[in-house]
Amino acid sequence: MRGTPERLLARLEWRVIHRLDGRLAGGDYRTAHRGSGTDLVGLREYTEGDDARHIDWNVTARLNEPQLRVFTEDRELTAWLALDRSASMTVGPPGRGKDDVLGELALVLARLFGRGGNRVGALFYDTGPNNTGPNNTGAVRVVPPGTGRRHALRIAAELARNTRTAELARNTRTAGRPGSTTDLAAMLDAVAKLARRRALIVVISDFIGDGDWGRSLLRLVPRHEVVALRVTDTADDELPDVGLVVVEDAETGEQLVIDSSDPLLRARLRAGVDERDARLAAGMRRAGVPVHRIGTDADLARALIEVVEHTRRRRA
């Protein structure tokens, strides 16, 4: 997060948000699910995960199979931004690391959603050595849902605060106190506790971590619309061929001396990256959650337009 929140938002409004205007209609900010409003649209067959309170028992008795009342969607959308602030998110070029891209994405989305009167909340999940919660899970900070430009700036201020905390955590870690790997399941469970009503949940992370996150994701999708924005950098996937180097696990701080020219080592690392990516893709596919890859070198406006166009195609 470079500069003050006000300056950063002004820069993003000029460079990104103005370019998105006209490409993003108001309907693009709304969930694809029907809501729990007051206007009845019709009936459909009940499926697992539906709210049983909306079952029409009279029609169910006549047809001998569960039928659900479908209402028009609530006018206002509540969106939750689940933001991974773990150590691996600091990887990337100076001034353009994954945490910088995460911050810009969060601020743009908060501003876009909030302009239409929708409410936006943010959850910050941090696994630094001084930021662990109960049972060694990450510490959670929350900005409750709000709307408008002032609220977007509040989220930006918390992002800046988390960035300063991450810098202190990295200094502590290099002094010999390793951090924890990201428990993706705990992060998803934390946002599930906050989103009590149907919501749009945007998870912004590099998805480098552990935990049985697949089950947590499957518990989210019947009730909410979930979108995953995967922030990546070439350093996540490639090892430069420069001979003997000291490498450090971005999550735990563990250091090793390796020969980056060793072809067997390079092959094992490549296989590990491919396995990680395949596991992520399979878990998202099972849950029916779209995952959009956004590199640290990506044009943010173009990347978000591609996300919206992909969402339109899925809803068509």
C-alpha cells in the first residue's frame, strides 16, 4: 500500500475505476442467487442446501416432493472481501508485490460495490508470528459492512495498518521466530461466521497454504455466491538458475541452501507447483467456484473486466 489511503484511492479511481465505468452495469454488482425479499417469483424443486424455511408445504403435499418458494432478490447486496494477509503475499517486485495487488483489488472492489449503495465488509486474515489466534489459527480483523467512498477509505486504512504489521512480522520472523502457514479453511470458516445473510464473498489470496479448505468452501457455496481471485507472481512458480542460493519459505521463514542448477531439484519443484495448482483447480471445480488468476504484472482494469465477462457467461 503506497501513499496515503486517500491518494491511493484517487489514483485507482483515475487509472482503474474510470476505465471500468460503462463496462460494469449495476446488475453486475448483484448476486446471481434469488434473495429472501417479499415478492414471490414462483416455485421450484427443493435442492440440498436450500433454506427449508421457504418450503411451500401445501404444494409439497400435493406434488409429493419438496417445493421451494422463490422470492425476488433483495435490492441491496452485501459483499464480503476475504483478504489473505499471510507472509507469502509479500512475494513480488518492490512496490508491486502480491500484497500491493491485493490492496488495490480490495480498494477498487469496495469502491465499485459501495457506489451502488451496496454494503461491503472486509475480513483480514493474518498468520504472522505475532498474529495467531486460538488453536494457532490466524488472527482475524474485521471492517463491518458499510457503503460509500468514506467506507472504502476505512478499508484502505486497515489495509495500510496490516501492511505495517506485516513488515514488523517479517522482521521478527527473520530474527528466528517463524510464522505459520495459511490455514485456508480457517479463513473461509471465519468469513462464513460473519456472512449470516446471503452475500457475495470475494476471496483474494495466493491460495498457498494448508488446511482442509475444500470442505469449508463447500459449506459456503450453497448459501453464498463465492468468487476466488488468485494473486500470483512468477516467483511462486519458477526458480532462477543461479547456482547455490539461500531460499526462505515465505510462510514459515524456514531457510535452506540449495543448488538451483540441479535438474532433479528443478524437476521436483516443478512437479510440486503443478500438483498444487491441480489440487486448487480440482477443489474449486468441485465447489463450482470460479478462480481468476491475477498476476503482479497484470493490468488491473483489464483483469477485472475479464472477471465480470466470465461471470456474465456463467449466468447466461
